[in-house]
Amino acid sequence: MADPPAGTHILDEPVQLAYVGPLPVDAEPELDEQSETLEGILGSVPNSLLTMQRKPAIVEGFDTLTRAIMAECGEVDPGLNRLAAPWQTTPPAIAAVRPTRWSPRRSTG
């Protein structure tokens, strides 16, 4: 396959990506219940959730999804479920035993 002509490849130009930072936990008071639920299940409120607060319906859907995945009535062991959860990078139990230098990207402004 031939290379595209110069100037037509996506890597020829710098790509500017938008950054949408997380809102404070208390930015949307009507989402307090969902924040508390997720903090209880995950051990903290993920930055992704704090960013989703801009569209409360997304947070409510994420809360429903989390409750369905983490329900105790499933066939998967709850410990394994927590390890496999896509939004959980380091389960709180492991983080307490093995401190890590990793931290989520914080908003700078």
C-alpha cells in the first residue's frame, strides 16, 4: 500500500485534544446519593464520575451499571469482580497494603 501524499496524514499536524476536568464532589447536590454509593463500592469517587456530573443522567446510568455489576447475587466472586472492574485501577484493599506512586491526573485549573 502506498503512503499518502505529504500533508494528508493525521500525524503531519499536531492534534489538539480537549480536556474536561472533574467538578468538585458537591457540584451537583442531587447526585449525592450516587456519589456516596460509588464511594462505598469503589472506595473513592472516580474523577470520571466527577467529570460526568456535567450531565447528571450519565451519572445515574453509571450508578445503575455499577450496582448491576457489583451486585452480590452474581456468579463472580466479589473480590474478583472488584479486580476486574474497568473503573477501578487499584482496589482499596490492595492500595492499603501496597502503596503506589500512581495518582489520577488532577485538574490544573
